Amino acid sequence: MAWPEAGFAQQSRGGSSRPAPKPSEKEKEPPPAPEPPPAPYDRDLLRLSEVIGSLAFLRDLCTAPDAAEWPARMKALMEAEGVTPSRRDRLAGAYNRGYRGYSLTYRVCTPAANEAAARYVTEGERLSHALASRFGG
């Protein structure tokens, strides 16, 4: 024997003709895991993401041979360090800030754009070496 659906059972008892409310989607999903505390190297990691974003724009603008490497490096960084959605958002936001900061001011490659890119390469190397030596990896 098949059991009647909840909506049908309510109707047959003279109740309202509306079906019984279904559980909301929020009730079905487990609550999100709490965000872990920030890592001690987060500040440097966010700065490195911003530097990579700046280089992604500048090196592409100036048609440097390594232009395609910078988005790939950011992807690798996101895969390694983007362990939670909010952390991925922060890393991506820093990358986008660096990228947009130069995309708003530079339309063509200039000596100043090349100089900025060279300085960012130096800063990026310094940050990545410091992160690796202090925190491993």
C-alpha cells in the first residue's frame, strides 16, 4: 500500500489546500566549516599575490617572453594556498588589485612600465625567498 503524500493527507483532513512546507535548502546543507585563523605569513602572501597581478598585466603589456608565466604562477599559488573559499577570495582580490592598478594607468608599454615590472620582479623574488626560508616550502 502506498502512503499518501503530505499535501494529499492535509487536504483529505479538511486542512488548507497548500502542500506542507518543504525543508529549506539551508537546513539540508551542513554549516560551513569555521574559518581557520590567518597564517603568520598571510600578509606577505597577499602582497606576493598583488605583485604577481601587477606583473601579469605589465609583462603582457610589454610583450615580455615570460608574460604567460605570471597567471600560471598565480594559479599554482591559489591551488597551494587557497584552502578555504574566503582565503581564495583574498588571494584573488590581491591579484586583481595589482592587475587593475596598472590596467587603469597604462595602455602602452613605456620605460616606466618596464621599470615597474623590473622592481616587481625583484620584490616578488624577495618575498618568495623570504616565505620559503621562514615558513618552509
